[in-house]
Amino acid sequence: MEKHDLNNEQEAYLAQWMEGALSDEELAGYIPEEEIAFYKKLRLGTEVLRSPGEDIFLGIQQKINNKREVQLSRKSNLKWAIAAAASLVLFLTSYFFLGNDTIAITTSFSEQRNIELLDNSEVTLNAKTQLSYDEGEWEHHREVHLDGEAYFKVEKGSTFAVITDQGTVEVLGTQFNVKSTLDFFEVTCYEGKVQVSKDGEARILFPGMTYRRINGHPIENGRSTHKQPSWIHGESTFKSVPLTYVIAELENQYSLKFDTKAIDGNVNFTGSFGHDNEEVALSTVFNAMRIEYSYNDQKVIVLRPYE
């Protein structure tokens, strides 16, 4: 089955789940386990939208109800379910309220999104990323919470903080990239300077400097000659990064799932792959690492060392 057909099938099941026709346990039989938590957040967004976004939510419901009134064949119903799910997910992956004045913006697989914050600072979110902030406190505390990867262009002003589970990045006005996912944390400064802090320790980064921490252990600072992160332009680039994290990025950019039991994910990879051709990306990474890859019956990519 082609990737496009598989995605459509998953969207159909997702549409039924959104309507309550499938339970969480039944959905788990069709959607990869690691995605279930992400979709639960989206469903939570629809429930919360009933309060601060009542008109918006009711508008979506009305459109769905209008579609239901049309007599459609079973095949057409499936097409509508896919479209409805895709539209609802697209809406919810843009903005949803978490309560009070807190707003969250999320991206899905292979998606990038540009947003403008209240002070005109600009943020570009990479795939499978969530950023949230308190709109009511913004004037006094320019602070965002990040899970994933984002590139920031911060307007000058009071201190701007990016808070992640693995550390905090503070600036006054600059351009920088933050990646905080799994147990991988990396900050690269492109303009101005940033301070990276964790557990009472702080590092100052100047343009071209990179700070990386893996499994809680700082790695020697590196340098970058680029003016922006390469993923902004559709290419993920790595320099001496354990293969585990390269595979995680392939999953994010192409909505893939891997069986890695037979390989060593701690081996470092240096190189890049594009975001516009799945087969080229896979061959670029795994041929360089002398790893064979094939799809099993569950459409999982099984990795094995060359024999």
C-alpha cells in the first residue's frame, strides 16, 4: 500500500474516533501508538474550544451536520469522513486553547508553520512540535514553552525565554534555533547572543555557536557557518548525531515507523536528507550507514546491518 493510501485510511479511522464511533483502544489498532497521545491533545482542543471559541467550534459542527444531511453512498461517506478529519485536524493543529489565556500551536508530521507572537517576534515550527504561551502575561513575561524544534527571530525588548523540559534559553533580541525532543537538546545561535541554563548552570552562546546535550550529558560545543537552520529550507542536517535521533527526524518528516532492534542507534551520523522525497531520504541515510531497510506487513520499516 502506498504511503498516501495508508494516510487516507488512518484519517478515516481518526474521523470515526473524533465522532465517538471508535474507542481509544480500537483506534490504537489502526494508528501508531506513539501518535495516539498527540491526537488525544487535538481532541482535548475541541472540548476546550467549546468555551473560549464557542462560535468557531459551533461553526465546525454546523458544517459537519450540513454534510450529514446529504444522502451519500458508503464510498462517499468514507471520503467525507477523511475530509472532515483532515479539516478538523488542520484547524486544531494551528491553534487551540489550553485554559485561561494559554494558547498552544502545534504541527503534525512533515509540517512547518510560521507564527507571529504578540511582540512581532517570529517563530517557525518544525514537524511534530508544540509551542505554548500565556497571552495574558505576555506584556510582563515574554515566555514560551517548547516541545520539539523551532527557529526564533526575537524582537528587542525585555528578556525572552524559551522553556523546555531539558533547559531554558534566554535572550533579549536575536535569532536562534532550539531542538528539545526525546533526550536530545540542542541550541544554535545565529545572531546576537543567548544564554542556555539548566540546574543552575549557564552557557553563553554567540553567533555560530552550538550547544548540545544528549541523555543529560553536555557535548563539546560546536560551530555553525550557516545563517539559518537547514530544515527551514527543507533539509535536515546532522553533524556527529547518534543515528537514533536521525531516525526520529525521518519519522517526523515522513510519518514513518521503524523497527530498529537489529541496529546500533548510538553510531554517529553526519550528513543530511531532504523533506520532499521519502525514498531518496531513506537511501541517503541508510546506505551511508550500511544499513538495509525493508517494509514488513504492518508497513513498518525494518532496519538490518548489511550482511
